[in-house]
Amino acid sequence: MKYMALIYSPPGSSPAYGTPEFEAFMASYEAANAAFLRDGVLVSGEALEDTSTATTLRIRDGHTETMDGPFAETKEQLGGFYIFECPTLDDALRYAAMIPTATYGSVEVRPLQNLGR
């Protein structure tokens, strides 16, 4: 089964770029990525640009509306994702726990629907 791990964190909570803390943070991501690849569970994963670059689209009464930024104002913002192929939710949670942002943000793990593909 495929599971998506959505990575959320409060704005400004990650280590500042160029600091030793940032370098250590990135090294922990590289170690997690290596484990995901080694164990053959990584399907995909990407970091997202800041929410200030987002455009939200919706269609109402046949008209397309777009807005700059995310639609909902929240304390935590979506910063990236992984898709894991794992036999069980417990396995997916074990890999999600390796995501470094989980130490100060949160990781939501959800199974992907199999729509007959």
C-alpha cells in the first residue's frame, strides 16, 4: 500500500539557512533519504517552496477564482511530502518518524486510495 507523509511545521521554526544547525538538519534528511532508498520504500518525495509562492484555485458557479497564498491560515504550513510503499500503516509510521521535521513540526500519514489503477 502507498502512504503519503505530509510534512508540516510552523513558519520560521526550522534552522536558519547557512547555520551549523541547518547543516546538521540537512544531514539528518540525507540520512533519512538513504534509509528510505536502502529499504526500498521511497516512491517519491519533494520539498515545497514557501507558502508565499502558492496560488489557490477554486471554481464557484462555473467561474475559476485564484488567490495568492494558501487558502487557510494555519499555525503549521505544508512544507513537503514523501510517498512510501509499505505493507502496513505501522511500517509507514516507522519511516515517517525518521523525517527530521517531526521533531518540531508534525507529519500526517495517510494511505493513498487505490482507484482501480
